[in-house]
Amino acid sequence: MSDTKHTQESTFRSYGKDESKRYAQLRLAYHSSVYESIITQHTATGGQLDSLLDVGCGPGLATRDLAAYFKHATGIDAGESMIEVAQSMDMKTSTSEPVVFKLTSAENMAGIGDNSIDVITAANAAHWFDMPKFWERASQVLKPGGSVAMWTSGELVAHSDTPNATKINEAFKRWQKDHLEAHYETGNFLVRDQYKGLPMPWDATPPVEQFDRASLFRKYWAPGEEFHAGGDKTFSLDLFEKMFSTSSPVTRWRKAHPEAQGTEEDVVRRMKNEIEMLLREAGVPEGKDVLKGASPGALIMVVKKSAA
């Protein structure tokens, strides 16, 4: 993807409390190896584990797991209802201190002191940031030698163990192209391309020179390799429909087609019905409709602020 122009994310920011609760219930948690890779990389180069800032935290799913490694932890998000849901959960740090949540953007980080943070994380969120502004602000709030860690897990696909998996994945791609790509924003393409075009601090104009380009660390998870907690998930088609409905292109499609939402003409319902037909074609009996999901591959990136 060549166009990396920033498009401000508005879909998740506009979620009401019920939508944010549903998002928190349906989104998959990450495997501990994701967090351990970040912590290992950060500490191996002299980083400390005093303070965490999780940016674009949503309802705090990653914040909750990351907080266990730090004495102090803060999650920030620009979505008011997302922060409300996060605040309603009982999250604690390694010292049993409550996790703090603040309503502010990735570009402003209002209320976060300069030189106060050891690690900044962005879990499947950086593709919505204005990255030059994010890097500039991150360079201010990070301590010398602090790290920024970002990751993306791409779009879910059917595991090869799923009956008729090849045709189901072909159907996924067709539905995305024919119905949902018109409702993609730049961030959605960045996710699909596994952050290949995500601007780094040295890409900004002017470059954010506080970050050490030589420190950039990337780790990839191969397609099907365990990236989410609990390994590959098996879903009923009803649960698949609910989970897929939390994606931002689907939310935008439904806003563009309000008359179809909740009917058999809804884009996710039609996709679900085609998957059901393909499972029948493979001999799966009625009432046994399940879809085993797999990651198409995932990436984490860690970059450090210079210690000097």
C-alpha cells in the first residue's frame, strides 16, 4: 500500500457503552508470548519495568495483561465509552496498584508527564494514529532508554482444519473485496499489509531523532502460529457473526446500509450463510456448524528512545 495518509479513526470513538462492552467480550486476548517478547526485548537492552502506557487501549484487554509486568500502568483511548468500560474492570499492576485510565488521544497523551514512561504499547491500534504526532509525543513522555512496542495480528482466516477451508477463505476475500473494502480506511489496509507502510519516527518530517533506528526489533508469527490466548479458536457461526460485527468496516457498512442491519441482507449475515453452505457441501451436518479460526500471521515491532 502506497498511501499512508492519516485518517482519524472515528468508528470506535463513536461507540456507545453497550457496543464497547460487546467489543470487550468478543475480541480475542493475546498469547503470553506476545507480552514476553516485548518485555524481554525491552529489558535486554537496559529497560526498566516501572511504568507502562498502553495507547489506544480500548476497553483495556491488553492493558490488563501487560499491567502485571509493571509497578504502575495507565491506559489511554480517545473513545469515551471504551474508557468507561475499562474503568469498570478490576485491573491491577504487579504491586496491586489499580490501573489508571484516561480519556485522551495517542497524539496528545494529555496528563502523561514527560520522561515518565518506560514502555509505550499499542495493541492493534497504531494504524489509527497520526504517527508523526504520536512519535513526537512518545519521545517526550518516554524515559531515556524507554521502548515503544506495537503489534498487529492481521485479519482472521479459516484454519486449514476447517472443512472446506480453501473455499471459505476464498469467500472471505471475495466478501471483503466486493462489499467491505469500500468501507476500509487507511488503517484497515495497514493491518492487512501487517504494518509494512506504518510510518516510523525517521519517516516523519522532520524526523523524530530521539529514537534509535538501529534498535528496531521485529518479530513475526507465521500463519497459524499461536498469537492469541488459548491457541486457534473454534467458533459457532453465531459467535463468528457477533465477532466479525465488531470490525470497523462492518460498522461503517451498516451505517451506510441501516435498512439491512438485523435482516438477512446484512453483510455479515450473508457471509455467515455462505460459510454455512460451504460447510454443508463438505458434509458438516446441521447443528454442527463451527469455524476454526487462525491468524494469517502477526508482527510485533519494538523501537527504543536513545538512552543519551
